[in-house]
Amino acid sequence: MNISEKTINNYTIISLKGILNASSAPKLKTYIAGMPDEQSLVIDLENVEFLDSSGLGALVGIARKKRTSRAVMKLARMNERVKKVFEITQAYTLFDIYDDVSAAAEV
Amino acid sequence: MKTLLVIKKQEYEWLIDLLPGVHPLLVPICNKPFIEFLVDFAILAGSDALRIVSDGVLGSVEHYCENGSRWGVEISYGSMRPADDIYTVIEKNRRFCLEERVIIISGFLFIRYNKKSEYASLFTSLPSGELLSCPHGSISLTGTSTTKTETPGTLPFSLAALDSIGKYYELSMEILRTGLTHYVIPGYSSEEDCYIGRNVIIQKSAEIIKPVIIGNNVQIMTNSIIDSNSVIGNNVIIDRESFISGSIVIGNTYIGEHLEVKNKIAAGNLLIDPESGTSIVMEDPHLLTAMTQSRVAGALLRRVVHALGATFLILLLLLPWLLLRPILGLQGKWKRKREQYFTRLPGKNVTLTNTTIECTGVLSALAKALSLDRFTLLFKVLSGKLALIGNQPLPVNPAIPLLPNTHAVYRPAVFSYAEAEEWPEIGIDTEIVEHYYAVHSDPLKDIAMTQKALFYRTH
Amino acid sequence: MNPIITLTLQANLRYVRIASIMACNVAEIFADFTCNSTDIAEFCHAYELSVSEAFTNSVRYAKPSQPEKQVTIRFSSDNSSLAVSIIDTNSQFNPVTQAPDISNYPEGGYGLFLIHRLMDTVSYTREDGTNILTMTKQATITHDT
């Protein structure tokens, strides 16, 4: 999995590319842990080909951390395959989900 | 043009309890799933894409509508948080809303429209902003119009919020009576107020009165009557000699023999009264059939149990009755009326003393709470003329000398099953409850039901 | 059920993708003969995801005392359904699962729940010290009309 980063407004946009599963989730966690806790995030999921519950768990873990440090974490551009996992687990109720990165990085 | 549909779970949740097993957005209105009316409207308004956004589970809606290729419109789905306002939802769907005019329908709303009206050009020319609103939602438009026109005084569509089962019923009846030509209704129709689905079997002796909508795979058995203003869903059986009037029978429902369903919504094992929203649960789809009961042993045992129960109650209530009866009699609060009632046997009637206690004062309240008004009737149980619990005795009507045959199982009794179930209304509802228990009772259950009746009558 | 293919991998999370890609491919080959073209993607995704979950669980619960542990993925089929079994030598587990309480932001515990929701049948047996979790799904997806 590839992780790339850019900044829009006060948000760090994390773009993920590839597979987010049990073998790659630790990489994402370590990457996020390297940033200040109070940094608000938008995670762009457009190029995530595959996500399983370990990947979902990593995202939920980040969301919880951001919540306790009063930062914002949003998700953007979820594709159908990724959406399916969020739908079955009802994890979509925990996130603000945008279909556009720049819209997510406003407000 | 695109359409964004925003429906919060909180707005449709009430319907889940009433019609379980079907997603509220797929609940049929005149045999057409609710969401399809909105899809049709979006298409009429010139939309090539539709997005359904909700904070609730959309799985089954997605499964049903898929990507919309069936209607030639691109359907997608989005999620939101319960607290999001409409502006946040638009932001969350910015890519979808970008560059085009978007009709935003917010709320669990039915849009009344007429398929013959011209909506596509209307929506391109209308100015942006809120077009219509009602307490439970609104319809608005974003983007700039290509041609400048003023909003016409009346728009050729209106909103109806779906916020109660009563509204749902009213709306269905409204469409059935006056709006069938305004919408695309499933089924074959050679007349404008009669739609019949595929694979429908109607027995020769059955009678069907317009306006009516009948779904697919429906069987209407001998001598049944489908009276006007009825909607029969898919995979429904209306068994022999039943009468359906002003009612909605939701798909996959079985209506047993000799039943009268009037102004109700029947759904699977539920019978819902649209006015009060009360519903009774029926144990299995066959419960309303008139089953033949094993008479001999069962009847004897029942009689013994009922007699024992009555003896017990007589012993228990004798002292209060001896004390309260003379006092209330002197106060003039103890009123008696002798009337003829039907018994189980055709042609044989029984004379019963119908006691009413005027409910003023502590003593009469106490007497009522103890069911002393039924005290003398208990002796009829010992003589076998009445059961302890069963149907409410039917008074003999000189005009109809025979017991109406809707009462396949009729057992006149001191207490009725309907009282035990605290069923609020009289009439057909009571009859259904009584019929159900009459078919499904056994002596042990009868004792429990008698206790329930005694308890509920005190309240 | 006729066996199709069996793959044994070292119990290491590094190989979870191999297992799930294979599941996806086997499902696609199988579905090509049985499914409507529109349903194939969903059918394959269910296998890709379920095997990913089951393999991950098998690796996670592997006993550290056995470093040379392996997990076997076995596919078999009949005319209309494809079965995949995940076989490991871990200690016995309880395959019954309930929906995770999402409001507590749980980081795990979704795996078996997802499998149950994605597949038609999920069965668990314990034979001679091995766990066998078998998941099947009907290929022809019928729609109610």
C-alpha cells in the first residue's frame, strides 16, 4: 500500500493506494502515529482496491484517537468495494463521508 | 438534472415496527414500492442520476434498485450522520451536485405528481431555492436556471409527509380513488381504476368491485368479495367467503376463510387499524381458518375445567356480592336487563340477565373491579349454557333468526377473549380476536385467559 | 462437492493477500459458468473478503509455541455453490458471533461477523486437533420480482 500526503486548508489529506488489510494496516497506523494527534485528517480512499476488517479496524482506531484529541477525521471518495465493508459493519455511522476531497477539507 | 434524496432513519423508523421485514423505503403504496414513485418523479423531472442518502441501513434498498439501469437512470447511494443538516449533506455529495442543477428532496415524503404533466422543462426553468416545504421535509433546487421565469403560483406537484400509519393508509386510498392515472401502477389495466397483476386466480363465484389493485400470484377463493378501495399485494391468498373492503393487504399475506377485513392493513401476521395504529399479532398464517375441532374429549374436559373455574369464582365472589349487591340495588346503581342470546346450538336461545353497574362512588367501582356484574352469569357455566371464557354472547336479532355463519366457532361465555386481550374496539376486531382464541384455545389457556380478563376489566 | 484446489501457506499475515486473491480468482472462474455477468463482481468480492478475514483470524490466533505453523485453504464445488474451507491447528474457537457494538469504536471483532453476512452458510468443525471453517455461497443470485 502506498501512502501519500498533501495539505488543503488545515487538513492533511492522506491518499491511500492499494490494499488495506492485516498486513498493510500497521503501516497506516505507524504513519498516522508519526503525526501530531490534534492534526485533522481527510483520508482519500479512491484508490483503495481492497479493504477488509483489519483495514477498517485501523481506520476506526484512528477515528477514535482523533476524537479523543478533538481533531477531525473525514473520509473521502469511497468506492463500492470499500463501501460494502462500511455498510455491513455499519461503520459508516462513525464517519463523515464525502464524495469530494476538497469539500471534505473545507469547514 | 440530478436528484438528491435525503431521508433520515429517524423519519421512517416508525414504520419498521409496524411492517417489519420490509425496508420503509420499499414499503408498497398501491403495490409499488415507495422509492419507485420517487425514482419515477426524478426521471419525469429530467434527472439522469439519482443519489439516495441516509443515515440508516440502505442494504435492501440498494439490492432492490441496484444501479438504476432498470429505469435508465444512474442510482448511487451515500451516507450521512444523523445530525447533518441539508447543507452538510450537499457538501458531502459535492462531486455529485457539481456543475448541474440538482433537485433535493429531503424527508420521508411522498410527492403527488401527474405523469402527464411536463416536469423536465419546468425544473430547468425554475429559480433555485426551496420550492415546497411541509413540516416533515422539503423539495428544493440548486444551480441557476437556463431561462429566466418566475415561479408559477401553483406547482404541478405537492408533498405528503409519511409520518404515521394513518397517513400511509390515507395516501393509498387517495391514490386508489383519484390518482391511479397520475402514476405508473403495476399490473394489467383495461379500465383506469382496476389493475390486475400476473398469475391471478379468481374463482367464478368471487366478486370484485372497483376501484381495486390486485398484485401478482394472487388467489381469490370461492364466494370471496373484494370490495371497492382495496389493494391486494403480491402472493396473497384470500380464502373462501372472506370480505375485504377499504383495506390494504400487504404482499405474502394469507387471509383465512369467513373473514371480514374492513378499513384495515393486513401484513403477514399483523392486522393493523390505521386510525389508532393498534395491531394484533397472529401466531401463524393459518390461524384464521375455521378448523374443525376434536369435539368429544376436548369438549368434556373443557366443560369440567370451566365449571371448576366458575365454582371457584362463585365461592370467591359470593361474600362481596352478598354485601355489595343490596347496597348498590338500593342506591339504584344496579341495573338489569333480560335479553335473549344465541347459544352454540342453532335455534336454541338462552335468556341472560345483563347487569350494568353505574360507575360512581367507591362501592360500585369495587363491584366493577370484582366483576360482580357477571356474578349471576357464572351459574350458567355450571349448567353448561355458557362457557367461562369464549365469545361475547350475541343478542338475538328478530330479523336474523339464525346465528350469522361468520362465527364458525362460537362459544358464548361470561368473559370474552377480547376482554382478556384488552382489544379496544368492538365489531370486527373483537370478532377476529375471539375467533383466533376460539380456534386456538385449550382448557389450560382458558384459565390463563380468564385471569387476564378479570385483571383487565379492573382497569 | 468436488475438490478444486488446495493451498497451504505459512501462518503469516504477509500471505493473507495470496489467500484472498486466490479466493477471488477461483470464485471468478467458478462464477463465469454459473452467474449472470452483473453478479460476478459481488460474488468474487464476498470470497475475497471472507477468506481475507478467516486467514487473518487463523494467523492471529496461531499458538506462538509452533513457529512452523501453516494454514490450508481448500476449495470445492458442486453445480451451484462454491465452498472454501480454512483449516488450521489452533485451539478450538467459538464460531458464533454477534454484531460488534460500533458505537464504541471497536478496532477488531468484525471478521466473523462479516463472513456470516457475506456467505450463505458458515460451518465450523473440529477434527483431530484442526479447526475447519467452511464457507459457501450460492452462485446464482435470484432477485425477487
